Amino acid sequence: MDSFTAITIAVFLPFVLAGILPAVEKVLKDKIGWYASAVALLSLLLIAQAAPEVIHGETIQKSIQWLPSLGINFSFYIDGLSVMFGFIVSGIGVIIMSYSNGYMSKKEDLPRYYQQLLFFMGSMLGMVFSANMIQLFIFWELTSITSFMLIGYWRNRPMSVYGATKSLLITAAGGLFMLAGFLVLNAITGTFDIPTIMNNESIRELLHGHELFLITLILIFIGAASKSAQGPFYIWLPNAMEAPTPVSAFLHSATMVKAGIYLIARIHPIFSGTDAWFIMVSGVGIFTMLLAGFLAFRQTDIKGILAYSTISQLAYLMTMYGYTTHHEPGIGVAAATFHLLNHATFKACLFLVAGIVAHETATRDITKMGGLRKEMPITFIIASIGALSMAGIPPLNGFLSKEMFYEASVEMGHLLGGPYSILIPALAVLGGVFTFAYSIKLIDGIFLGKRPSKGLPDHIHDPSMVMLAPAIFLVFLIILFGVVPSIPVHNFIEPTVSGILLEEAHLHVKLWHGITPPFIMTIVTFAVGILTYTKYGKIAEWQNRFNARFPWISVNYYYDATVENAKDVTSKFSNRMQPGPIKTYITALLLLVIILFTVPAVLLAPTLIPSDLNFDIPAYEVIIYLFMIIAALGAAVLRKYLPAVIALSGLGYLVGLLFIYLQAPDLALTQVLVETLATIIFLLAIARIPQKFREHIPSKTLARDILISVAVSSVIFIMLINATQGIIPPFESVSHYFIEKSLPLAGGHNIVNVILVDFRGYDTLGEIAVISLAGFGVYNLVNSRGEDE
Amino acid sequence: MTTLITKTITKICLPLVILFSISLLLAGHNNPGGGFIGGVMFASIIALTYVAYGLDHIRSFFDPDWTNWFGLGLFLAAATAFVSMAFSYNFFRSAFGFVHIPLFGEVELASAAVFDVGVYLVVIGGLLSIFTNVGDDK
């Protein structure tokens, strides 16, 4: 199997197998989690098949035509970056889905849970391998939607609903900004294909000199920042912690939130090397890194601490990818890529521990915990290694990438010169200090110290191997990557970095570098970090006091106010626009018809009523017309529902008859059938309501209604009279094309049908989707009415 | 409406109309007909049966979930749109060919016909699920 096929299957397999998951569940019952893990493992193996070529420095791209006329193709680009993300997504996927077997109670709605996890995994894989921007956007929004459903997994908890809505509003809206950015980028470069722009020097120069460059960058960056919870958009991530813990570990620490980072890495070759890139990406990164690291202190929920820590760690990555100058486009790329991989391992591990602790103690409040090391020795060791890696303690992998971060910061500061040579490394160290402090808090708060006398269950113990083994595997990776860095560096980091920098990359990562500036910065971090930890409680108290005193200094305050206000405005709007009685809508619709038809008719037609009208109508047609007029009058005048409805359907049948005389059998057939069905449904509905018009119509309303009807029918009459004269000059008849091409292109003699199912098949697909939605709509309408009673 | 005459006529018409609706569906590519008309015809006769014999009575021995029908129909229609992509053609590209079958002679096979079957199922499912919902007394 070639790599392209392997990747295509790896992306679509989760969707297909998730589709049949409810059927499989009937057989496997509560073992269904293992089926989901097996699917993830299959995807992982398929990606692994494509890996060797990429490690040797090749890139593969292949496209399938989708909408070629718009430049939108279905296209996969397989390079170091996408394969590394593919491994992270499917690998963590296997781990999380296996772990879920122990975590999720058998009483939960398991098929929905695993189905959505698999949908998410497929979307995420599709996104990282996308070469076409529109395709990337579609998968991108799919991850937002699946994330929304997973955060809101417990539908009855108000906070889950709040968190899910918040995440969807922010990330999906950010995605729309990104789409706008892609469209501008397409307008400048003329292509939606990312590798084409990446590998073409002249297109990049054109873009860098273009006046819309900054707008494009800002739009795409908003998309990335909202997804990765950077800058003011960070507020959705802490609320997303309402999701089941494995979901938080998978989506909101290891994969989905890294989509923004992925996007930044993906467009790095296109936009880097400019001041705007450095100021925006690194600027927002440094700001978020410090703010989120600092705000982690006042969190008492262990998942809350991890959420803020994730925001801060993602900001590290942003900062590093942002380090750029005109001559050195990617100073922090290697460090960022390595840290990205490491963060996925240690943060997922910590989330799994958080899940274990919450599962065993039935609380997530860190203030109620302590001294659990004796009761949960294995969990204690796992948590310590994960947290120490995050804090940057050697010989764990977090230490290596943090050293690289410091090194890149020193270099960036040095290249900028002046005060920056001190400022940037100092800010980096400050970020490290916060990380160190809250990492230690996690270990100390949960496992060390004294066990509180009340609030915890009496018997707490390590969980089963189902939940421990995934975490132990991650710990193994943490140590392996730390002690033998050449394994990840050679297999993942070098191909990725060379893909981003567009040149061969050779990295030498070692545990011991000698006494270098980064090493000194690490020592300073530990020293200040320990000092800060001694004041941890005081800082948290100060933050709480500050928050209570100045509630308006917070993004959440403005988010809540905006959403509340929007609810208010929209409900007013819909009350005004949808008052209820169908008459209002019909009136509005008819008035619109008058305007829409009158204006073009007056503008285009030379005379409103053509002079040479042909009134040579056969007698039998005249008779039909007379009957039609009688039926129409009957429908309008009859005072009882049943005769009125029958008059109306009589009119419909007469129209059908007319179609036969006018030689339109398809139309006649459709008309008669639809009329029959509509009449039956109509009769069923009116059988339940009083059989007389009880409403008294004032003469004023009557006059107005008659006026509108007369106006509409005159307008339609004039339009039809004109239409029968043939096509008005600026337009051409469209029917010639279909008459000529129907047989050779689609092999059908019935042009109407060929247009419906072939030439305009996409429209028909939309129409039948509407029919299905109408079916659901009626179902909801009829059944919700029942609930109110 | 549930007179003996209605019931008898419905009983006779039911198989004929269903066959006719299928023939409309299949003939649609070259003669008057097609998925939409065929679907409406199928839905009408089932609706007539419901009316003549009563919804509850029919349901006691024949109660398909019509929502599944339009689900399947939508899937079929969308699938034909995507299948062309698997053969490296663009989205919604249609194909047709002629095969010779004994007794029938030359028969045209078109991918658009599968799409039309999708339309047929959606129309039947959509209309009848609306019908049963509105007509349900509960």
C-alpha cells in the first residue's frame, strides 16, 4: 500500500467504523471501548506505514479532484509535521480509549462517547494531513463540533452545557476568521494549496510585499489563537474541563488545542521572517504564558490547574514558533517541536492521574486532598514523574525542551539586541518559575503532607491496571525521551523541523551541555521557583482578593455580558419577526414578490404589456380556465373549511389537467400526486379543528388583503405575458444546452429528470436534505406539543 | 371515508400503484417519471391505505420506521456523489453504460439512477413520516 492510500484510510477509517459502532455495541456490550481502541490502533499502524519515507526526508502529496473549478481539491500532504501530529493524535487516542474502559462507568451512554471520540480522532487526523486550505477548514470545524459534543457529554449539567457552548462559540468563530484569512490568501496567491505557496519563493515574496499581508496574518492567527486558547481566547479552556477526564486529556491537552499550534507551524514557512510574525505570535505567546502560569495559582480544582498549565505550555510553543528575524526565520522551531511532543506525553499523563485521583477520591478539589502517597503509591510515582517533567527536572524530557526554549530565547534576545537581550530571557525564566511552582503544587497538594481528617473516602487505593497501564506507558516515554533524546529527535523532530524550515535539519540534543546560559537560567528557575512555592498560598489569596474587588478586569466578565445581551437581543428580534399567525408571513412574502418582480420588469421590458398578443386559445382550454376561476373563487369565498379545501384541491387538479394539454407529462403527474397527498394531509389536519371560520374579518383588513392579491396577480400576469414573448435580450435561453447535452453527457432522454439527477444533482441533494429536515421538524413539532400539555 | 368501496378499491390499487411507482422510478431517465414522482406515488397509496383502514389498524401488522427510509435515501444519494471521487473523478461526476441482458435486450445502467433511488426513498420516508406524525391521534 502506498503512503497516500494508507493515510487516506487512516483518516476515514475512524469515521466509518464509528458509524457502525452502535451495531458493534450490541455484540460487545460494555467492552465496546476496546473496539474503539482497536480502531485507533489501526489508524496508528497505517500512519506508521507512511512514516519511513518521511523520516528519510521525503514529502508526499496527492490530490483527488473535488471541485476543481474552484481550486478546491481533496489533497493530503504527508511530511514530518503531519506525521508527527498523526502519531500524537492516534497514539494518545489508543491510550485514552483504553483508559476510558476503566474510567467510564458502565451505566453511561458508552456508544455515544466512543463514537464521538472516534469522530474527533478522524477529524483531527484529516486536519493535520490536509494540503488544501478549504479541506483543512472543514476538518478544523469538525474538531470544534466534536469537541462541543464531548464537553457537553453530560447534557444535564448546566456547567457542561455552559462550557460546551463557550468552547463552540469561541473556537468555531475563530475558525471563521481563519476561513476569511484563507480566502484573502487565495485572492493574493491564486491557490488554496498550502505546499504550493510554501515551496514557491516568488509567491511568498509577492505575499510578503502585498498590502493585505498583515490582514491575512491577523485573520489566520485569530483562528489559531482561539483554537489553542491563546490571548483573550483562553477563557474557553478552563470551562472545557467539565468534560469527562479522558476527553480533557485527549482533546484539551494533547491534541485539539494543539491544532492552533499546528496551524502556526504549517504556515510558518509562508509568513515567518517578518516583524509582524514575531510581534504577533511571540508577543501573544509571552503574554499568555505569563498570565496563564500566574492565574494557575488560585485554582483549587486539579483539572483547573492543569487547564491553566496547558494554556501556559501552549503559549511556550507559540512563543518559540514566533521567534524569527529576517535572516533567521526559525530560531525556536526545533525547540518548539520537541516541546510539543514532550508536552503531549507529560500533560496527557498528568490528566490521566487527575482522572485516577478523582475516580478514587470522588473529588477534584486539591484543598481537600493530601497525604495520598501511602494509599496510592503507583499513582504517586506516575504523577511525580509527570509533574517533575513539566517542571523541567533532569533527566526527564521536559528538562531538555525547556533548556532548548531558554537557548532560543537567549538567541532571539541577542539578535534583537539592546534591552531585549535581557528582557526576553528574563520573561522566559519567569514563565518557567510559574510552571515549576504549580507543578510542585500538584505533587505536594495531592500526595504529600497530611491526609485531611474528613472529606475523603476511608479506603483509597491504586486503580486497576486498565487505568494504570496507559499512564505507565506515558511515563516510560517521558523517561525514554529524556535519557535517549536521539530517538524522538531523529524520528520526529528532524523531519518536522526540516519540513518547516524547508532545509535539512540536524539537531544535537544532549542531557549535559556544560555550564551554558540556558543551564544557569535553569538553576535560577529552580531557585526562584522554590522561593515562589513557599509563597504559593499567599499569591493565590491575593489573586482571589483582586478578583473579588475588580470583577470587570477579566475576559469572562465581558464574555458573559456579551452572551447574555445577545440572548436578549435575539429573542426580541425573533419575537418581532415571528409573531405567529401565518397571515403576517404570507403578506410579507407577497409584498416581496411584488417588489422583486416589478422592479426588474419595469427596468427590462420595453412595454409592460406587449402589443401583439395572440389570443387564439382552443375552446377546451377556455373551459378549463373557467373552471379554474370558479374553483379559485370557491376557495376564497366558501365559509366552511371542508368545501374550501376541496375547492382548492380542485384547482390543483385542473392545473394538472392543463399541464397535460400543454404537453408536460412530468409536471402533470407530479402536480396530481402532490395535490392528492396535500389534500389528504390537509383534511387530516382540519378534521380536528372547528369546522367554521369563527374569525370575523373587518372590512378594512379585507380591503387590504384584496388589494395585495390583486397587485400580486397583476404583477405575475404581466410577467408571464412577457415571458411568453420569448427571452428578453440581455439573457439567453438556458434550455439549449440541456437539450443538446442530455443524451451525450448523461445518457438520458428525459431532460427534466437528467437535470434533476445529473446536471443539477447537487441542488437535488440539497432539496432531499430539506425534505428529511422537514420530516424531523414535523416530528419535533407534533411531539413537543404533546409535552406541553 | 372508510366505506367498503374505498377499502376494496384501495386493496386492489395498492400492489398496482406500488409497481407503477417503481416503474416510474426506473423509467425516469428516458421517459416521464423519476425518483420524485415515483416516491410521491408510493407515499400516496400508503397514505390512502392508512386513511382507508385506519393508522392504528395498519400499524398493528405493518409499521416500518419511515425516518430510516429517508436516512438510507440521503446516504445513497450522498454516496453516489462521493463514489466518483474514489475513482479519481470530481465530486458528483456521473457515469453510464449499456449492458445486454437476455429477454430485456439493451439496458442502460447509469450511476444517476442510484441517486434517483436515493431521492425516491427520501421522498417516501419524508412524506410518510410527516403523514404518520400528523395523523397520529396520540
